[in-house]
Amino acid sequence: MSRTVTTLTAQDLAERLGGVLDHCPPERPISEVKPLEEAGAASVSFLANPKYAAKVKESAAGLILVDAAVDLGDRPLLRVKHPYWAFAQAIGWLHPEPSPTWSETPVNPTALLGEGCRIAPGATVGARTVLGKGCVLHPGVHIGDDCVLGVGCELFSGAVLYRRTLLGQRVAVHANSVVGSDGYGYVLVEGRHAKIPQVGWVEVGDDVEIGACVCIDRGVLGPTRIGAGTKIDNQVQVGHNVQVGNHCLLVSQTGISGSTRLGDYVTLAGKVGVVGHIEIGSRSVVGGNSVVAKSLPEGSFVTGFPARPHREWAEAQAALNRLPRLMKQLRKG
């Protein structure tokens, strides 16, 4: 998958960020930004929360952004005032956003269309995008640059795929849904919310159906994934870097915060909220109007706010319903 990559030296980054190198050769080439667990010798990563210090010691990152007070032994560090903001700036420099490619025709000349594709009036296809055999684009669909659609995909009116979106085979995207828009990422710098560049993408597996008015954000660096066979109802929000397993059911008005992982066959009923950076085990069910605030083991059945085992929640609700009668009895003495 094509993208623009720039290489800087560790010293270049130190000068741009106003930081100080520690245990890192100034000439070390840095060409990418990666999470600590994925970083390699040419990667820059960051540590903003001391509780993740153990990950730094295990990381193979060529350079790690930290604040001045952190002690990490002989790890290659760049000490800066605000590591998270430095991380955001490094993304912008090392992974610059490509300029969009427009053509005078609705289908860019560099796009590749498989046999039997049908493209309605008002639909557009970006540069270097590939459509598999038998894809159908309804009026008003827009597909950005460098996307890949598998065999038999169908996109309904107003659907939008941002650049580098990957759809498997037989994927349906209903009207006015957006796949690959920027994730909700900001960092507070000197009293203002500065944007963290979102340079990842979205991968959707085979036989996924995405309802109307759904938003699936691309990852900050890597992919947001929707597993094969998953069915997404209308008005669902999937945050950046979320990993949804196979054959999950995400029901209307559900929202999943960034970097959360769902196992296979997970059901999130209507109006479920899920906080970020947690895991929901396979074959778990979350009842409607619930908020999941911590990780759940496989086979969980939870309900409520915050979500807890369904039987426990039902008993608490039954007790709550009896409370007015009990209060009357207490007043009578």
C-alpha cells in the first residue's frame, strides 16, 4: 500500500523538537513512527505514561520520546518537554499526508476496474484504486485514492471510502456511511487542542455489512479492522485502531472508543458505549444502553452502567424497584 515516507536523523528530530538526545547516535536514521511494541531500529516511539516504562525496556525502537525526568537506563532517548505532542509532530514529518489526486473524469485513469463493475452517474473513483469483479457503486459514492475493493462489493448512495481503505469480498456499505475518516485524536498544548495526524487505514473483511450513517475511523498509524462476517447496524461509531473480530454484531447507536479489541462473535446491543484500550472476549454479549468500562473475559453477559454481570444487574434493578414501597414502610415506622 503506497504512502509517502520521509527519513530524518535523530539529530534532525532533536533540533526540530528542541530536545536532547541521550544514548542515541545523532546520525541514526529515523523513517517511521510506531507504537513501542511494533517499533524497530528505524522507528521513533514515545512514553507519556510512566506505567508503560516496562514496554520501553522491551522495545526495539531506535529512538524514544520521553520527558526530562524519566530514567530508562541506556535506552536511546530524545528528552523533550511534551512527549505526546512531540509524537504528534513526528507523525506529520515522517508520514506526510499525500495530496489528493483528481481527474477530469469520474473514474481516475489510473484506477483498475474488474469485469462487470457498474458505476452510476455521480460516483467517483480515485487514483490507483482497484475494484474487484462485479462491484456496484450507486449515485454519489466516492472512493478515494489507493483503495482496494474485493469481488462483489456494493456501495449505496453517499457512501465514502477515504484513501487506502481495503474492503474484502461481498462487502455492502449502505447510504451515507464513511469508512476511513480521521480518528478523534488531539493533545492539549499551551491551552489549545492540537491535532494528532491520523495516517493509518481501515481493513474490512469478507461478507461484512455496514449499515447507513456508520463512521469507521482509520488508525492513527496502523489499521482499524472489521473482521469477516461482522454486521454493523445504522448509526454506529468505530474509533481509530479498534480491532473487531469475526462475525460480531454491532447494533444501532453503539460507539466503540479507540484501540479497543473485540473477539469473535461479540454482540453489542443498541446504544452500547465501550471505553478505549480494553478487550471484550469472544462470544460476549453486552445488553442495550450499557457502558463497558473495563475488559471482559470470553463468554461474558453484562448489562448496565457501568456494565456488570447481567444477573447481578437484574437483581439490583429488582431491588431498586422495591425501594419506594420499602421507604413507605419505614416512614410508617
